[in-house]
Amino acid sequence: MMKMFRTMAALLILLALLALGGTAGHHMTTTDAFCSSCHAYEKVSWDQGQHPEVGCLDCHTGGFVRDKVQGARKMFLVFTGQRDPHHDRLPSYPEKTQANCKGCHLTETAAVHQPFFLARHEGYMAATGSCTACHESGHVAAVREQRYGRR
């Protein structure tokens, strides 16, 4: 009986440690500091752009499970020398970026206070389909090009 109690206690402690470690790891890997530890040029180009207050994951995330699986794969490739994190292009999620732009700039408040702005941009959106067709994504292209060259 005592052996079963010790085994159960050890399992519970192990599960608690895994949960705490997973939570801490999740919080650490969802910070701009974590992203920029490998993607320094992207951070510099973002800091010099129009919206430096917006975080990396506001545009570069495809969902919790997808990101964690993709991140674990990238970490494996980096640690085994198969990928250089400093020359790794970031994933782009145009639909999420588009929703972020609209969420701040094409709101009901904008419609009330700047109806001409909203009407004009609805026309642009119908013609181009995306905000980044006319506006930079937030990263300053000239800084980004220092790293990768023209896209």
C-alpha cells in the first residue's frame, strides 16, 4: 500500500512539474524578447516602422497548436545545425494581419469620426484586397532588405 502511495505521489509531482514547466515555457516563448533573440533584423525593422507597439505574435501566429509544433520543429532544425535562425524567414499570415489592420483602422469609431477615410479605404480594399498592397507591413523594407535582399 505504501509503495502505491509513493508511486502516485511521484506521478502527481511529476505532472505538476510538467504543467508548471510547460506554462513557464509557453509564457517565455510568446514574448517579443524571445522572438528577437534570433530575429534581430526583423525586430529592428519593426521598431523603425509605423507600429512598434504591436507585438510579434500579433501578426506572426497561426494558432497555439500550429505555432508550438512549428516552433518545436524549428528548434530541432536549429539545434541539429540544419537551419540558421538568423536567416530564417518568418511565417506570414495575411488574413490575421488584415484583421489586425481593420480592427484598429476601420472601426465604427473611424466611421463616425472619419467617414471619408472609411469610404475611401473600402474602395481601396475592393480594388486591392489587402492593406499591405498600399502600406508596408510594419517592418521597414529598407532595413529588412539589408538582411535578405529584395523580396
